[in-house]
Amino acid sequence: MVIIDGKKVSLELKEELKASVEEYRAATGKVPGLTVIIVGEDPASQVYVRNKAKTCKEIGMYSSVIELPAETSQKELLDTITLLNNDPQIHGILVQQPLPKQIDEFAVTLAIDPAKDVDGFHPENLGRLVMGHLDKCFVSCTPYGILELLSRYNIETRGKHCVVVGRSNIVGKPMANLMLQKLDATNCTVTICHSATKDIPHYTRQADILIAAIGKAGFITSDMVKPGAVVIDVGINRVEDASTKSGYRLRGDVDYEGVSAVASAMTPVPGGVGPMTIAMLLKNTLHSFQRTHAL
Ligand SMILES: NC(=O)c1ccc[n+]([C@@H]2O[C@H](COP(=O)([O-])OP(=O)(O)OC[C@H]3O[C@@H](n4cnc5c(N)ncnc54)[C@H](OP(=O)(O)O)[C@@H]3O)[C@@H](O)[C@H]2O)c1
């Protein structure tokens, strides 16, 4: 069984991005810029935001973090986004979710200039993805990272049956739509399962490529997987573990031990899809910079 090592690929990717940023800086005197907005003090979000800013700096991009208090109004947040939409130094804007209750997440998504929506959540970007204009949109970072992993591990996709479990707007739906596209790296027959699907194992057992984005630890067990399938585990679930210092450990949506005996290739958790997400965010920010400066 091949372990699809997202940590290793993300490091390679970051080196490639660093070289590109340096090349553009030398040629234009400018670098790509990403701003992350965080509202409130959710500890997990603060960790994600700090990691994003740190990784930006490592590869030579400009990065800033705007921390707003939990009681920020929707208007204040939208005004902040407008300022960033008009700031030529900023090529990517990301608003960390979850947001406090008084803020409508969809209104925030709509407020971000689609040309700076490096998360790929804006309907214009999602619409372009569905229509197959991948070179003219931002693909949301987690599905984009999975595509990159499949490609770097030379996983054959054309004509394969890809089953995606989960239909969220940020993972399941864009993922399924990507795998459907008529591209060398996709071109699958696609099935999507969700919480109302009857007999999920019936579908997952037919998958050549199985992508789990559910949010339930160990949901996909070995009896649900076709021998030789490629299994991509998107899930990040905290499970109690008294033997660790923190009292918990991270588990994916796939029962790694059981499924690794059946699959031909598989992503681990942690160290699989997760590290790719930040790398693809930076790749999208670089794309935005290239488009802005016609590079
Ligand atoms: N690695 C990364 O970088 C990364 C990025 C994003 C998310 N994640 C992780 O990936 C997981 C999914 O994230 P998400 O944002 O897509 O979650 P989400 O918005 O909660 O969506 C979960 C999806 O799974 C489906 N589902 C839930 N229970 C199910 C069940 N018993 N049977 C079948 N389908 C079921 C839901 O179906 P319904 O639509 O019917 O409710 C929904 O479509 C989470 O663990 C999250 O932490 C990881």
C-alpha cells in the first residue's frame, strides 16, 4: 500500500512557490499578498490563522492578519473587506470560519472580490469550476490539494469511478465537480453520497477512488472499500486519548488500520490532505498575483 504523503508534497510545493515568488520579486519588485481576517477568539481558528501567516512569510509572500473582536457587526466586517478589495498590495483575502452568529457567512463570501477569493468560495469561482474554466477561477483549497496529490502520485483517474462521501460547499461539492471535469487529471464517473443516502457501503464498494469528507471519525471501514481502491481521507476529527499530553488525537473519517490492508494507496491523518490545504491557498494567492500583473 502506498502512503500518499501530503506533508512531503506540501513541502515540495512550498519550495516551488518560494522560488516563483523570488523570481517575481526580482523581476517586478512586488510580491503576492494575503490577508486573513479573524473575528472572535476561537482557539482552533487562531492556530490556523497563525499557521497561514507563518507559511506565507516562509515563502516570501506578504501577509497580514486582521483580528476583529467577537462583537464586530456585519457592516464593520464588510467595510474591512471592501478596503482589502481595493488594496493593490493584497491579492488574496480569506475570512476564517466559523464566524460569530450575528454575521451572515454567505454575505461575507459574496463581499469578497472574486478576483481575490483565494478560498474559492464565491459563487462566481464555484460556477466557473462547475463549467470547467479552471484556469479562470480559484478552486477551493482542499479539493485542489487532493487533485495535486492524485496527480503527483500518478493516480490514474480517467474513466474511474470516484465516490465522494460528503456534499459541503467547501469540500464535497467542489471535489465531486472537479473529478467530473474533462481533464487529464480527472475525467471520472462520479457518485456523491450524503446523510440521506441509503446503503452508503453499496456505493463506496464500487469506488476506484474513494474520497471521505464527512466529519465522523473512522466512518469508512474496510468492508466498505473495494480491494485496490485509492482512498483519500479529508476528515479531521478530535478523539479523546488519555495517553497524549493534550488528551486527544486527530483521526480521519477512514479507519486507517483496517482500510490500509485493502486499499492500494491512501492518505494518512494527520499528514495527508491537511498540509496540502495551506499550500494550495498560497498557490491560489500566487495565481491571483500572476493574473493581476499579467505574468
Ligand atoms: N484536511 C483539510 O484541510 C480539511 C478541510 C476542510 C474540512 N476538513 C474536515 O473534513 C470533514 C468534512 O468537512 P466539511 O466542511 O465538508 O463538513 P460538513 O460541512 O459538516 O459536511 C459534512 C458532510 O458529510 C455528510 N455526512 C455527515 N454525516 C454523514 C453520514 N452519517 N453519512 C453520510 N454522510 C454524512 C453531510 O451530509 P448532509 O449534507 O446530508 O448533512 C455533509 O454533506 C471534517 O472532519 C473537517 O474537519 C478537513
